[in-house]
Amino acid sequence: QKEVEQDPGPLSVPEGAIVSLNCTYSNSAFQYFMWYRQYSRKGPELLMYTYSSGNKEDGRFTAQVDKSSKYISLFIRDSQPSDSATYLCAMMVTSGSRLTFGEGTQLTVNP
Amino acid sequence: ETGVTQSPTHLIKTRGQQVTLRCSSQSGHNTVSWYQQALGQGPQFIFQYYREEENGRGNFPPRFSGLQFPNYSSELNVNALELDDSALYLCASSLRLSGNEQFFGPGTRLTVL
């Protein structure tokens, strides 16, 4: 069993839709949770990071962490075609240590 | 502020050869991590360097080795290349060992024939 599970999609939505991306994990030692966006043939770009449980909002993006359920989410409001990319969740046990990634979810936002 | 850069952008090698990939950290960053990303998969941690010392290693064989230099740039060396080594190799730098945010370079795409 993988430490981090993420539905690879693909996910296709119309422009303006609310997108929900999710990951589950099995290692209860994870404390730091990130979401990266990766465009085709590019390196991952950090979107959001959260420490422990709770919500964090940045513009159209909201990250949620529920450690009791070992479940994290990323919500994208008013999705745009430029949001079309692969979204990777990632986690760390301690700050600055290795990142453990999910498989990534491929998102397409259609104009 | 200069971001993380990697070279070369892509290269093609044959099975059994050796390859060296290079990474320049973001200005001021002293920690470098290397990841392997196979097609359609998430990145897998190879190892991390902090102040020229290896500081953690993933589940990769010894033929994967690395270096970090005094200016915090880094190299990833892979010996005896195998077909399964074909992947995007990503370098990520962070400000210090306890830095939450790891910033990735564009990657080097390696194809092994």
C-alpha cells in the first residue's frame, strides 16, 4: 500500500467550476502538507502548504487538512483554463525532510 | 532572485552508461533534494544534501550518488544506467534544513535506450 493515495483522474470541468482534489495517507507521522501544481514537462510549483490540521486560503485556492481522517483536500474556486495541470499532494514528517508525493491528479478546465 | 536551475534539459543515454545531472540552488538556499519522477507518477525522493553532507536517502541503489559543493550547487550521478532509470529528475532547494518550502527546478529528462 502506498503511503499517499491520490486519484490520478483525469478530471475535466467547465470554466468557472469549483474543483475538489483529494489525497489520503496512511502514515500518521505526517505533519506538513503541501499541494504542488505541475504543468506538462515542467517542475512542480508550490501552491499551498499547511502544518497539522486546519484550513488555509490563498485567493481562489483553499487547502484543508483533517489529520483524524488522514485526508487532505485542495479546492479551486472559479476555475480557469490556465489551471489545467497536474496537481500533486505532498507530505513531510518533519520540517525540511523528504517529501512523499501522491501520484498526481490531471485536471483540465474547458473554456 | 534566481530560481533553481538544472542542466542539461534532456539527454539520451544507452544502457550501462553513466550520467551526471547538475543543479544550482536558489540564491541563499543550503539544502538540496533530488527526486525521480517516472511518467504519470509522483516524484520519488532519492536523497538530500545539507552543507555538503548527505542527509537522508530514499529507496534507491548505491549506483545513484550525489555531491553538494560549497556554493550549494549539486550533482546527481547515476552509474550503470538501466532502462527503468528513464524519468524526469528534479532538484529542489530550500533555505535551511528545517525549511518547509522546497522549490523545484524544471528537471532533466533522461531517456535510457
